[in-house]
Amino acid sequence: MSVSKRHGSYGFDAPWALTGLLLGAIVLVALAAVSYALDILLAGLAFLLGGLYTLASAASYLYTTRHGKFAVWAEELRRLKGDERLLDLGCGRGAVLLMAAQRLPRGRATGVDLWRSADQSGNAEARTRANAEAEGVSDRVELVTGDLRDLPFGDAAFDVVVSSQAVHNIPGAEGRARAVREAYRVLRPGGLLLLADFQHTAAYEETLRELGVVDVRRRDAGWRFWYGGPWFGTGLVEARKPV
């Protein structure tokens, strides 16, 4: 899937957060205007700078959710050969799942989710199916309702397991560790695991090392995956399951 030629509707990541940033910027600019009107210049300047800063954060957030994350994942998925069985954990509307599916003409892409709307606007299985049709990959995509902590798949069922901004939604460190262990369980020996998240990536790496994975590294996904700024940047955990 070309980043600039997506045909599906993928909504906004955590839309409440983006709304909060935009409202915060409006309030701060309004306070700046009031302060200047009352001739409180220093306060006005502080509010104005704060408003501009918050607006810049909102712009960064909007860029990531509508373009940046797609660009990052497009680069990560270039390594697919075309015949893999791929699993997307917490696939949502299919932003990563369907991009992968277009690179799997002889393979299959499976997405698993609980289909909640809190983490992505309008997140529902029907929308994901519609997106698969729009992208022309419905024949190689399967959607499954399931808990990431107890995946409904057999051992070594997939060649590649990916996840984007999903595992952090699981409450509790042990719950997230269970999800990582499940991802490892369903991955075949020699298979690739790619987990992108803005929280807990060090813990994901630690869990994988406890499982005996040596070929694992954690890296920064870069500015295109910032949700407002570097303090809400995304980390990538990449691992190969030992043969």
C-alpha cells in the first residue's frame, strides 16, 4: 500500500488526546488575547507561547496518525517476501494489517482485536472489513476477535507477528508480559516479531530475553512516529525467534 494512496478509512489514534491538545491550544490563545487586552503583557506572552507549543504538538500528533506511522511501517514491511503468514496484534481498523496484506500476494494476514472505540475513532470489525475491501486485499485477510493475552492460535502458527500501539492498552505489567509471551508462542522458529509502542518497550524486550531470545533489539522509530513530540515517541522492538 502506497502511503499516499490509501483507500480505506483509518480514523485517528486516541482521538480524545488529539481533541485535548486542540482544545488546550484554543484555551491558551484565548487567555493570551485576554491578557493582552488587560495589558498584562508577560502573562499574555506566556499564554501565547504555550498555545503555539500545544498547537505544534497537535500538528505532530495529527501528522503521525494520518501519515507518519504509515511511512514508518511501510519501510518495516519491505522485508516481507510475499508468502508469509502474518499476525497483527490489536489491528484496529487495519492500518498495518492491510499494508502488510498488500505485500503478501501468496501469503495471508490475520488481525486480532477486541474492537474497542476508545483507542481509535470508530474502531469496529465491520470498518476493518470495509477497509480490506477498499484496499483490494479481502481475499487474503482474516479478522479474529480475541484477547492478546490468550491468542486463539496454535503454536508456531505465523511467520511474522506485528503490533502497533496496542500492547500498552493491556492493564498491568503481567498482562502485557503475557501478551508478549503469546506473540512469541504463536511465532514459528526463525520468525520475525515487530512491536511498536510508545510505552513499555523496555519491558517487552526484557520479557523476550527471559524467553531466551538473543536476537532482539529496541530502537527509536523516529520523528514520524511522535504523538506530539519526542516525549511521546514510539519505540520498536524487533526480535527473531531462535531456530
